[in-house]
Amino acid sequence: MEKLKMGDGSVVEGDRFWDREEDLKLFIERIDRGANQLLVAQRRMGKTSLMAEVERQLRDCYICLFVDLQKAQNGADAMVELSLCIQPHKGLWERATGVFSNVLEKVTNIIETVQLGELGVTLRAGLTEGNWADKGDRLFEILAGSDKPVLLMLDEVPIMVNRMLKGDDYTITPERKRQTDKFMSWLRQNSIRHQGKVRIVISGSIGLEPILRQGGLSATINNFVPFELKPWDEECAKGCLDALANEYGVKFGEGVTDDMVSRLGCCIPHHVQMYFWHVYYHCRRRKDMACSVDDVEDVYNSDMLGVRGHAELTHYEERLERVLGKEQLPLALEMLTEAAVAGQLSKEAIKALQGKYEFEGVNAGEAQKEILWVLEHDGYLEGGRKGYVFVSKLVKDWWERRHGHFYTSILERGV
């Protein structure tokens, strides 16, 4: 009887890492062959947990560096984050300090006791728009000269690149495009130069390809092999629910896990575990651990689609503004609401919506094509013969609950 502890939204590894054996095997095989990979998946699919588990399994034969670029503003900030990840590896760090000798002189005698935050500030002081790439090249040379091959996992690259390309006003300017091109080209050049010695994995909570495409910079990742992390299949999701129930004493009645999986519609790992979390606390609150189909229906409607569920799912809306900007966001929101309320975003509805919006420098039809590409790439919608529908039934139901109360389908409105 398998058991599984809840992840509570945090990174999981080891015994808490459910399934994904074949994904791990294929991912590690590519690493061993020296491939640079672009980890592609919907949000909450477990990308960060996959990388954590890869690091756990490979740490004896690789130097694994996990670099979080979520707060990085530019290339110089990225070099600081990379340097701080090197710092725990004494041999590499001793060589890396030479790259920053001009700014580390004042802390050389106490460098072992300097806090990482202080060290980051000190390193940042020695980096400028003019020199960060050269220092980054030297850091890559140091990594490539390591006794062990290096696995460099760069997380939240899309957030950093989106920030560089669009700024706070979500506007692509020639200077922002130049800086973004410089960083992505620098990364591409080093991935090629040190192929086989430094393996690079790029991942993030929003899609990198749509952002680069908006800036005409797609070619900067053409040497990265996409690796798609897909949802669990139904049997895997039901196995997870059963293992969680075994761990926490929940007694599922006949057909309960089938019903839960059917309501989700798409078995995104975090959504599966979130559903169980709500069911578990529902049982705890009433002091009865037996759970029926009626119970999971009540939990779905009151908790998964309620205020607490909204807190977990709001990022689906917030991330659209990051990628599309404020000008295209209203049309994207209406397209998604149309798909949620009407059951699909039909070809007729797409055409009818075009007459409602105007954009600077591009017609509404072209804007819709870009929006649809983003919505498909990032896992909101999938296309069919008659139009587009939500990939996840949970996200569709949540979107309808949030935006659909006062919405009338575009095809049902008067002139």
C-alpha cells in the first residue's frame, strides 16, 4: 500500500516525488549526452521539483548549480546570482574570486564570513553594462575547467527576459531589445562554446518562446532542445490520490478518485494535490474521514472554486499581463472568458471580437493570432476543428466563476 506526503506547494524530491520516472530518465539521458535543454510546461506542472530531483540524483557525478533569476533585472544581476551559486563549491569559488578581484580586495581577508547578501552587493558593485559579459565568459571558462561536468539550471529566465525586454511599462524599445539580445546571445554563445562540459537547462513559470518571439529574438535559443513536461495521465493522478489518502487516513468511497480526476479535466500535479488537500481538511473539520462523491463535489464547488481556490489560481491571470502587456491583455481576457462561458472560443466569436478592439501598429486579427499563440503555448487553450477550449476543466470553471457572472457571449449580444 503506497503512501505519499503532501507537498504543500513546495519543491519535492526523493520519496515525495511522485511518478515522472520516465521523464527523469529521458531528461538525464539528454544531460549525459551534453544537450542544452529548454524545460517547457504549464504552470504548476513540477518543473522546479523535476530539477531538484535531477540534482539529487546527479550530485555525485556532476556539479549542479541552480540559479534563480526571478529577481534579476539585467545581465549584471544574472552574473551575481551565478557567482553566488558557485560560492559553496570551494575549488571553483577560489578561481571565480579572481574574476572579481577588483571589488573583492576589501573583503578578501574576511570573505569566508561575509554573508551572501553582502557578497552579492559587493559583486554587483563591480559589474556594469560594459563588463558583465566578459566576466560571465570567464565564469563559464572556470566552470568548463572543472574536474566534473557542470549542470547549470537557470530558473525563471523568462521573467528576467520579459523584464529586460519590456520594462515596467510593457513596451519593447530598441535599447531594451539590444540589452535582451546581448544577454540571450551571450548565453547561446557560451552554451555552444562549452558544449559537453557545461550543460544548461532553462526553465520558468511563463513561456520563454512567446516573449522572445515578440522581440524577434527566437533564434537565440535555437540550440536548446525543448523538453516538455506533460500532465499526469488519469491512472497516475488516481494513484497519487490513493497514496495521499493512505498516508492521511482518508477513506475514499467507490468512484471518488474517478470523479476528482474528471472534475479537474487535466491532471496538473499541483492541482491534484491541492484538491486532496481541500478534501482532507474537509474531512478533518467534520471529524469523519470517509469521503464520498458528494463530498468531493461540495469541496470542488466551495473550496477549489472558492476564495481559497482563487488565491491558488490567480496567477493564471496575472502572468498574462507579463507576457502580453496592458494593451493586449483586455482582448486576451475576453477571449478566455468567451471560451469559459460559451464552452469554446469559436471561429465566429474570434471574428466578432476583432471589431471591438484597436491596437497601435497592428490590426486586431494579427493581435489575436499572437494572443492565441501565447494561450496555446502556455497551456490555457487548445485548438480544435470548431475553435478553442480550455485545457484544464478546473481553470475553465474557475475562470467562469471569476469573470462570467456579467458576461454575455459575443454571438448573443445585440448591435
